[in-house]
Amino acid sequence: MALHMPVMDGYEASKMMREKGISIPIVALTANLPKEIEDQIKEAGINDVVVKPFLPDELFRKVLTHISPAAARLQNLR
């Protein structure tokens, strides 16, 4: 989820998803440092953050961690 979008930002979109009962993991994409936006992320129900610029492997590992913790542990062993 991009946090800064023109019509509806990622915080608002994430909050709306959570209010509708959507529980899939949300990984935010931002240029901000995670500490700077920590409170807003929690309030919006966002599960994790990837900071731009990012490596595709980093995003892959974060997504894998949230969709399958057991698979993520195996990936870390490689």
C-alpha cells in the first residue's frame, strides 16, 4: 500500500479496509522512516513497512512473513 496517493492516502485506505473487516496483511510503501510514522501505521491497521528505495527481495521477505510465517523461517535459513 502506497502511503501517499493523490485522492486517498494509504492510511485512510487501510483504515477503511479494516473497518470493513478485511484482515489481509497490509505492507506500506513509503519514503519516510518507520519511526517517523509508527503511530499512524498502528492507527491505520498496517502490518509492516518497506522504505523506498527498496530491494525486491526485501518486499518479498516481508510479504512472505505475513502470508506464511513457517515459509518465511525456511527462507531465512537459505
